[in-house]
Amino acid sequence: MTESTRNADVLIIGGGLSGTMLAVQLLRLPGARRILVIEPRAELGRGEAYSAVELGHTLNGNAARMSVDPDNADDLTQWLTDYIDAGGWPESAQQSVPISELFPPRGIFGLYAQQRLAEAKARSASSVEHVRGEVVDLQLDGASTLLTLDNGQSLRGALAVLATGMFPAARTAQTEPNGLNAAAVDPWDVAAMTRIDPHAPVLIIGSGLTMVDAVVSLEQAGHRGPIEVFFAARPAAPCAPATAGLGGFSRRRPPPAQPPAIAARSAPAMPQCASAGHRLASAVGHRACAHWPVVEPGQRA
Ligand SMILES: Cc1cc2nc3c(=O)[nH]c(=O)nc-3n(C[C@H](O)[C@H](O)[C@H](O)COP(=O)(O)OP(=O)(O)OC[C@H]3O[C@@H](n4cnc5c(N)ncnc54)[C@H](O)[C@@H]3O)c2cc1C
């Protein structure tokens, strides 16, 4: 052990949503523990998903399904009610549904997770500290775990938890025409999309939730041309039942509404996407959805 090695009871590797919520649960336990969360991002609780800055980049579940509190399925709805009452997310007033049925922007969800962490810290005898850095080595050493960070720092913990999530999406935007006679851009980069001719055809390869984000980003960037969506098999996001998908953090509640009810409220013009759910319907609308019914199996990429 070097002189600079810091000790903790629990080391949490990765401070995205899972690592942060684990810290909240540990803070709620009786006793006093020292918890270090190692995360290269500037803020805990966000990760790739909840670092989104576009209001149109929303959760795939409504507030009633996305509580981070296993003891309170209404936790996000209650937090969101207070947040909106305090003047946050004024655009939500344009949607005439109860707060529990709103699909919050992912960036606002990240704020919710951060506030729940701050509240748990304030009430606990335990401590949580964000150690900025990336873990590059892990050694099991007797009864403890030794971590090495990219800045050379060493951390030793009685327990270590891997909460590193999925690998981040490749962000190497291709801005020059390539063999496909196209320029590839980051699906979440609205600034990059403003450089696309607003009337040029855009091809999106993949029909999952990132496709929805990409269509929202194109709309925000002023694009009004045709959008083609290629998918490998059936289109996953639009035609999956509203009860499927990534799911919420609380499994106690049933889905808030049956697919036809959602479709009738938000997408009367596209019955072929009746099971798409509110988020896809409001985000994609007629621009991309119109393509799905006409793509024959032989045309699918
Ligand atoms: C664009 C996008 C949208 C999504 N939308 C939704 C949604 O609407 N609803 C839903 O339920 N799920 C959604 N997801 C899935 C989402 O990733 C999970 O819900 C949740 O964020 C996973 O939490 P996690 O903590 O496991 O991973 P993450 O939140 O990704 O956190 C992992 C963290 O580990 C850190 N890390 C990685 N390697 C190291 C290392 N070596 N050392 C230190 N830190 C490290 C990363 O920096 C990251 O912050 C979405 C995912 C993406 C990418």
C-alpha cells in the first residue's frame, strides 16, 4: 500500500444511476460508513442516459413507472410535482395529462437522482464522496479490494461494487462523405445536425430509442426533409407493447394506461403505431412512423 492510498468501507466504481442509487441505499442503513464513488464525469447520477440536455430526449417510462425509491412508487411523481410547482420544466404545461403520466426529460431525471442523493447524505451518519477518475485496475487483496485510478491514485475498500453500466456509444462523428455517400453524425448532437441541409434525406440505421432521440434532435435542428429508418427485424421501439421495453425502477405499479388509450390521446393520426406509446408518438409523429408499414421484409437492412 502506498502512502497516498485512501481507505473506505465501500468503493462504488461508476457513479451513474445504479452507483448513485446504491449509495443512497447505503446512506439509509444504520451505522456510519465511508463510501467513495469513483466516476470520471463531473456529476454523479447522470451517466450517459441522464446527461441529456435536450428536453425532447425523454425517459421511456412515465413518472409513475420511474421512481428510484423501492419503498415509494410515487417518489418521482411527488418530486416532479414539487419541481414543476417551483417553476421547473414549464413546457410540461403543454401536455394535458396528470404529472404521473408525463415522460420527463432525461436531464431532469438526472437532477431528481442527484437531489435524492443530496437528501440522503444530509440525513445520514455515513458519508459519500465523489472521487473524480476512471478505475484502470482492480486487485483482490485478502479481505479488501485495491483500485488504481487513471491519475495514479490508489483506493482500498472492504467492499467494491462494479456499477460501470454499458459501454458508452461511439461518439466519433463522421462528417465527411464516405462510401455510402453520407455523413454520419452523433444522434444526440443537435449542433452537428444543424449542419445538415434541412431538406436533405436522412437515413437512421436502427429503430430503437436512440432513433427517437435522433428524430427529436433533427426536429430541434430545423430539419424538415424525409427521414428513412432501417431496422434489422421488426421495429423494436414503435411496435413493442407499451408494457415492454427497459422497464421502470419500481415494479409495483402496472402500466398507467393500455396502448390504445395512449395512442388515442397522443397519436390519432397514426393508428398503425397504436402500441408505440406516448413518447414515440409525440417525438416521431408522422415523419418516421409513416415508413414502417410500407417497409417489406426484403427491404429491411
Ligand atoms: C441514451 C440512453 C437513453 C436511455 N434511456 C433510458 C430510459 O429512458 N429509461 C431507462 O430505464 N433506461 C434508459 N437507458 C438505460 C440506462 O443506461 C439505464 O437506465 C441506467 O442509466 C443504467 O445505470 P448504470 O448506473 O448501470 O449505468 P450508467 O448510468 O451508464 O453509469 C455507469 C457509469 O460508470 C462510469 N464508469 C464506466 N467505467 C468506469 C470506470 N472504469 N471507472 C469509473 N467509472 C466508470 C461511467 O462514466 C458512467 O457514469 C438509457 C441509456 C442510454 C444510453
